[in-house]
Amino acid sequence: RFYVDAIRATASLNAYLEVYEEEALERAAALDAQRTAGGTFGALHGVVVGLKDVLCYKGHVVSAASRILDGFHAIYHATAVEKLLDAGAIIIGRHNCDEFAMGSSNENSAFGVVKNALDTTRVPGGSSGGSAVAVQAGLCMVSLGSDTGGSVRQPADFCGIIGLKPTYGRISRYGLIAYASSFDQIGIFAGSIEDAALTLEVIAGADAFDSTVSEQPVPAYTQALETVSDKPQYKLAYFREALEHPGLDPEIKAATEAYIKKLSDAGHTVEAVDFELLEYVVPAYYVLTTAEASSNLSRYDGVKYGYRAPCQDMDLTALYKATRSQGFGKEVQRRIMLGSFVLSAGYFDAYFTKAQQVRRILSDRTKAIFSQYDALISPTVPSPAFKFGEMSHDPVEMFLADIYTVFANLVGIPGISIPLFKHSNGMPFGLQVMASHFDEVSLLRISKDMM
Ligand code: GLN
């Protein structure tokens, strides 16, 4: 009831596309009855969770914040959702986001922008903007988003909360609407490292419905946090070029540098490593993700799902064109065209193959780094939350701001944004920590020590 009321009172933030009020209250009552009867509790008994509107929750609308899925209802649970329910969570509603998770500001939703609760003239980040604001404003306890190139870490940074993107393959993607399948990973927004760890423990793990998910056993993350040694000494690296980048806000640079000094003073090893590949990460990301998106989104044709354009006297091609022109927003259309272009016969080698080669080189480099260091640190985003309209006129500028987050998705490693700093404009910003594949234990421990 508390959360239902809070969501109502903050409706102007537009974080929720739908609240499952009656259903959530009924479930809460049932869970409470179970508690008083002395029944067994799941790990998330009574925990109020919200879902980015790209996760399937059986029997409920799922729209990817797009008109093209108009009227579509999920016919099965995403594996992560099923695991939440099995652990006793209460799903309270679905969150607004950028259409098909494409964007960095939540200005690409077909259902209006989401406002940053700390300053409603500013964006919450994206694409999981609604899920970030829901945790920021206390409209649920934890939420699930998706992170293809930063969509959990970047809004967490803009909203002053924790945003965790696990290793690619740590959590099943079954029932997550695809943007770029080799990059997509479900992520977690939380107010504390412990909450993120517990949620991850519940939703991670093998799944017969996703052939890319890992069969590695899920460590007891919460327990691992309790056994942190008193004075741990970490070996940390940062990319020299990342802090020298001309687009980096001077205050974020200064705060990050001061923090690095503080870490070394505390006895940790923090070293700059050369990373001359930094300028290639954003181009490689946008070539590969748009290619995958153009293929993934071809299923929305006006026949199989959701919206269909009025189609009297149309042949099939005209129906496809009309449906897709009307159903998809501008940014999604831009990316489908870009992706079709880089996959086209004449340009495949020049763009797609080249970007795959970059991805391979980045992976090799990543292995080398983590053979020497426990974690890699960087700013999460080069600027704090910006004002509505400030960036949306220039898509390339918006793409370039993903410079620090896309690396983790290109190489599949886990990353987290932890809220450590405050800008003179009053907005929070975070530090990003990345660890080696499937080493969420170190990632969470180091993050806990830093907070
Ligand atoms: N901002 C990035 C993009 O627009 C990240 C999106 C995401 O992680 N879903 O592609």
C-alpha cells in the first residue's frame, strides 16, 4: 500500500507505465498470511520489485515503450521474473523506458519522457530511465532493467543509485525483448550493494530456455559480502585515455582523480594503463548493435505481434511498410536503417566485419588486463544528467556519451555504477567498477568497500 500510494503521488515523474495495484496488494496479503502462519520464506519474501517494460510477465502487457507492440500481452514469464516470483517478490508494475531500450535519456519512449526525481528539468538517463527513477524515488525496493550498452549503469549514475550489469550470460535472457542479443543483459537497480547482491543471487543461473546463459553455479553473493577481510588491498587499473578524454566534464575528471588518489593513499594499487582503442569502442558498439537490432526487430511486421496499420487494399509489402513506419519511433527506425546498411552486401566487410575484429581485439586486451588487476575503474558517464532537449537534437553526440559503458558489453564483463559524487549543479554521479568475467563476487566486494 505504501508503494502504491507513493507511485500515485509521483505520477508526474512518468516512471510507471502500469501499476498492478490490486494484484500486488492481494499478493502482499497472501505473503503476509504465509508469514503469520509460520510458513517458509523465499529470499525475496515481500520485496516490492518493478520491471522495465521489456521483460515478459505472463498475462500482462509488455510494450518495449513502443506503439508497435500495441495490445500485446506476454504469454510466458521471463526466467528472471519467474525466479523473482518463486522467491516471494511482489511485482508492482512495469517501467517506462526508451523504445526497445534504444537511448540514453528516456526521450525515445512512445509514452512520454521520465523525469529525474532530483531535478525534474533533467533526464533520468536511459534506456532504463523509469526503473532507475522508481528506485531513486522510493517507488519500489529494487527494479530490473536491461543493459546493452550502459542502460542500467548510466541511469543509475544520473539518479544517484546503484546499477549493476552482470556478466553476459549470468542471467537468462529468456523473456527479455531483444535489442542486440550478443550484448543484452538484465541488470539490477538498488539502493545498496547488499540488495543488488541478493537480487542477483535469486535471478542468475542456468536456464534451458537460453542457450547463451552460463551453467556455472551461482555463488552466494550475499554471504561473500559478509566475509570481506578487514583491510583488503586491491590491484586496480584505469584507462589513461578515459580520464584524458576531451568530452569528460572537468568536475567528474577531478572527482575521479581525487578518488584514485584516495584509494592509493589507503594502500590499494591503482595504475593507469594505455588504451589506445578507446576511440573505437563507440563506433564498434553502434555498428554491431544496430546490425543485431535490424535483424531482431524484423519480427515486428504487423502480422505476428501488436500493432497493424489499417490495411484495406494493401499488398503484404505495403502492410509491412505502413505498420513499421507508423509503429516504430524515429530512433528505432534510424537504427534499423543503420543496421541494415552495415549488413548489406556491399558494406558488410567494411563495417560489420571490421567491428567484429575490433570486438575481438578488445576481448584479448580485456583478458590481459584482468590477468594483472582485480578491477578496472572509470567514470560511468562523461557528464551528469542533462536537461531535456539538450542532447536529443544530435544523435551522434548522444551516442558518444556512451564511451565508458559500452566497453563492458562489447567484451561481456560485469560492471556497476556506484553513487559516490555530487556535481556543483546538484546532480549525483558515480564511479564505474568492472571486473573479470563471472567475477561478480570481487565486483560486489570492491564496490561495498568503496561505498
Ligand atoms: N545508450 C545506449 C544505446 O542507446 C545503451 C542502450 C542500452 O544499454 N540498452 O544503445
